Amino acid sequence: MPEVAPVPLSQLTTLRTGGEPARLVEAHTADELISALREAWSVGEPWFVLGGGSNLFVGDEPFDGTVIRVRTSGIEELPGSRSETVRLRVQAGHDWDALVAETVARGYAGIEAMSGIPGTVGAAPVQNVGAYGQEIVQTLVEVEVIDEATGEVSTVPAPELGLGFRTSVLKQHYGSVPERSAVILSVTLELERVGTDERPIAGEQLRGALGLEADQAVSLRWIRDHVLATRARKGMVLDAEDPDTWSAGSFFQNAIVSEAFARTLPEACPKWPMGPALDAVTVIPLAAFDGILPPPPVENRQVKVSAAWLIENAGLSRGFRFPRSRAGLSTKHTLALTNRGEATAAEIAQLARFVQQRVQSEFGLLLQPEPVLVNVEL
Ligand SMILES: Cc1cc2nc3c(=O)[nH]c(=O)nc-3n(C[C@H](O)[C@H](O)[C@H](O)COP(=O)(O)OP(=O)(O)OC[C@H]3O[C@@H](n4cnc5c(N)ncnc54)[C@H](O)[C@@H]3O)c2cc1C
């Protein structure tokens, strides 16, 4: 097993927190990854896989187990299911943004709006990464995984991964274990061959974010450049010189609440209904109709509400931090909790709890963290 000298996880995570693991393994090939996992599972100690460390919040205490860093890479081009499409099978440790850059250069559309998301390709399906109206679920065909329960490798079609808003059956949400304990070895995407010319862009959210008219034609390259610039203005592209980017991205998820609860929130709070508001139709056979109409079905629609708005309107502005704390809200984006330099996980957790408490006492809902928490509690 390619074991290396352990280093504190604060050096391998973008939020820059985390104690030292007992063992650190770096897997550079799929075979190394498989054997490292099987060995860790046979010992029965705590373990987790680490990609780019950009969606992790790790506690200060040493991690008493094995961390397996996925460092595989490579893109294999395969025929698409139609003549206008192409499939790419990509190794899990491949850098996500390097993949996006490559697809843009080759003229393949489907993930260009997700330019600048840090991390690895293998972690992207874990929380169904997304930005500006694109999510990996739209292009993901299948993943190759190894399951902890069996130690076996299999190919899993995307519809079996339970991909939803920043979630999948593989994600460890705060306070719960993943539905399926498995590690992604490779990811297969299906993309459209559109070339490098300009063309009108589908997707209102992307056009809105980039200030494009409905019929305005732009190239994939143009989209990538403008997404990167827009994200950089919000501190959402990693920059070793800019502490506003020393984060795990959005620390809190937009809250999913019932339509009835959403109505109790102020009018100004941005809300996005999830799923269509179709009235269910009940058909009563004539022979069974006794002249009494049943009451209309109670609609149970869910609504996504803006966590950034809730935080700002709970009285916390950009750049907020406690006196003497080295953790603070980003000065560019209230949703990002940032490490202003040498902050401990305890300092980040103190800030996170305060944000949760403020929002809960103001609006009555508890914001849930988006990153995976290891060795730390909120
Ligand atoms: C500045 C910034 C901006 C961000 N912007 C966005 C954004 O716009 N949209 C978005 O969706 N996310 C965003 N994120 C979050 C993050 O980049 C993504 O979730 C990314 O996919 C995490 O990849 P990673 O390799 O860094 O995962 P890690 O942080 O290393 O791991 C995250 C979780 O996935 C697991 N994991 C990692 N690799 C695998 C694997 N091969 N198989 C199974 N499990 C695995 C880990 O064990 C862990 O539980 C942002 C983060 C930062 C810091």
C-alpha cells in the first residue's frame, strides 16, 4: 500500500482545518486505490477518501484511522449514444476544473457552466455538484464504484445514485451515514459535440448570471471565461492569496421547507418551488360515484429558500467575525465561512453555530451544513 508520512489535514483541505490522520495513503492508480480500500476495510478502523478536500470540514483532533487520497487521473474518449454526443470516462482523482477546461477545448458541451468548482471528478457525483443551472446529473451516465459491504467493483447507472440537490446515496450528510458506502473509481459523462463556434445558450439561470439575451450566441470558451470571472468576484475560485477563498464553498445549503412554512418567511426572501405544481386528478368510475365529491388532495410541495438571504437578514453581514477569532464570513459572499489564517476547526464551528442560532431565532429554521463533517460537530 503506497503509505506516505501523515500530514495534518489542514494542509489538504481548502478550509484549512484538520488534525493528523494515523495513516495517509496516496493512490495513483485504480488498482492502488482498490487495494488500499480493501486493506483499510479489512482492518476495520475508521477511514475516508480524500479528493481535493474542498467539501470537507475536519476537526482539530488527530483522526484515528486511514485517509486514502485519490490521485488517479486520465480521460478516455468513447463513442456517444448518438452521433452528436461523445462519452468521457474519467478517473476519480482527475481535477474537475482541468476536465471542464479539456471539454471546452474539445468543443463538448454539458459541464462548461461548472467551471471553477474545485476538487476531483470522483467527488462530483457525491453531492451532485452544480452551478448556474448545470448539475452533473444532467450529463452523468454511470460510475464505477467499489462497495465497502462486498469489496467488489461494479458499474452503477446514474439513476441508481439518488442524485438530488447537493445529495446522492454516497454522501455522508451531517448526523447520518451514507445510504451506500462506496468509493467512485471512475465517472462516465455524455456530452454534446457542439464545436468551438458561437451558439445561443439554453438555460435562463446561466444567461441571467452572465447577462446574456435569449438569442445571444456565445462559445463554450466565452462561457467558461465569464463563469470563472463571475465566480472569482464572489471568492468562489480557489486563490492561495485570497482568504475569502479559504473555505469549503457554500457552508450552508439552501433550506428545503414545506410550501406552508415558506409562506411564513418574508416576501423578499428568494424562494424556488421544487417540482411542478400540478393538481392531482382523481378519477371516480361512474358506477362508484355516489354524488359526493372527495375533498381536494392536500398538496405537499417543497420550496427551496435562499440560505444567503436568511443569513444576511438575520443581521450577519459579509466579513462578520468575532473579536480575536480567525474565522469569518467571506467579505464577498455570506454563505462561505472562511479561514482568515490559522483558524482552528473550533473557531470555524463557533462561527457556524452562531450563524445557525441567529437564523433559527429570526426565521425558525435550522440551516444544514453542506460540507461533510469529520471529527467535528455543530
Ligand atoms: C471555493 C469553493 C467553491 C465551491 N463551489 C461549488 C459549487 O459551485 N458547486 C458545488 O456543487 N460545490 C462547490 N464547492 C464544493 C466542492 O468543490 C465540491 O463538492 C467538490 O465536488 C468536492 O470535491 P473534492 O474532491 O474536493 O472532495 P473532498 O472534499 O475531498 O470530499 C468530499 C466528500 O466526498 C467524498 N469523496 C471524495 N472522493 C470520493 C470518491 N472518489 N468516491 C466517493 N466519495 C468520495 C469524501 O470522502 C468526502 O466525504 C466549492 C468549494 C469551494 C472551496
